[in-house]
Amino acid sequence: MGNGKAILRSLAIFLVRGMHPLSMIEDKHFREFIKVIDPRIELPSRKTLSHTILPELYAEAKAKLQTELSQEYVALTTDCWTSLTNSSYMTVTSHFLNEKLKMVSRVLCTLAVEVSHTAENLAAYLKSVTAEWRIPHEKISGIVSDNAVNVRKAIATICKWRHVQCFAHTLILAVKDAIHENVEFSEILTKCRNIVTFFHHSTPATIKLAHNSPGKKCKLQQEVPTRWNYSINND
């Protein structure tokens, strides 16, 4: 059928943007559903989808974004973070105005950082990302990151890009200092942490709390020190 390729392309986009598992393509009931729509549609195997169709779509999308990034002034944001399994990563995101003056943000990569977080190593990672995405050095208007000394040195001193301190991270530091200086409030937060910890370690206590709590039932959440509003406003 003439539009078979377009159908498979649309199916792949549906799976990716909906974050559906690729195994859906092999599901018996899904295949029966497609046959009801049009018996002529031949669904690909999972292997063909993952090794042929998706790489083609990725290459097409990447080439389009590379062209956009080479023509526009680009601001980047980057952050190093640690997963629940204690693996270290660096994420780099681009931000630019398109021809319709609409703000566009695209995640360029999330890289596993398997070396020490020295300024030199982080600078090498950043240079590799900008090289891969063909972003001209002079087109980078600035890079936003937290206030870590190694990241600031990598951006401003080694890569010679304009460094912009993350407002949210600066606000976190200001609020943490204010809380630390307020002894009474700090004591209240400590008591709240201890209460949450108690319920997290006692299933009977959690069940009893739920039975005796009127209205909407909520699970107690522990404070996250790196999120300034977690201590003050946690819905």
C-alpha cells in the first residue's frame, strides 16, 4: 500500500512520544486491533522498529535540529546529577527563538559521567556536545548552571563562554542560609523531619495515621534539602 511507510512512521512517533514500550508492537491484541483497522497493514517486528525505523527518525530529527542550532543564537543549560543507583550524569539543554519568535527548548543529551567532575573533564564534555550538534562557538549566548566552582570554571575559564548563575539554585542557597540563621524555625523543621522518618519506618503507624486523618489522604513526604520550596510548601 502506498502510504504504508507513512503509517509505520506515525506508529513509531506514537510509541516514542507516548513513551510506550516497544513490546507493544508484538502484542497480540494490538496487532488484531491494527488488522481490524486495515488488514493490509503489515506491522514491523520489534527488531526492525528499534534497529531501522527509530534510528531513521532520530537521524532525521537530529539533522533538522542541527540546522536550527547552527543558524540561531543559542543559550544552554547544564546540570550534573546523580541517579537513585548512584550513577553520575550530565544533561545539556538548548534554548533558542525560532523564526516565529517562539521559545524552543530541546534536550541535547544526557551523558554518563564516568570520570571525576573536574573543570577540565566537564569542559571536555560540553565541547563534545556542542561539536556533535554543530553549534558555533560564537552562537552560544550563555550557559546557565548551578554555582559549583568546577562547573563555573569549565564554562567561563576553559570554554570561554558566558556563565549565568542559575537563579533557582541561588535562591536555594539564600533560603537555606535564612533557615539556618533562624534557630526556632530550624528546630521546627528538625521535628518535622523526625516525624516523617518515624512514619516511614512504621507501617502500623502509617495505617493508623491514614485511618485517623480526615479529608484527602496524603503520604508524608520527607524534606528534600536541594529544593528550597520543599520545606515551605509541599502539597
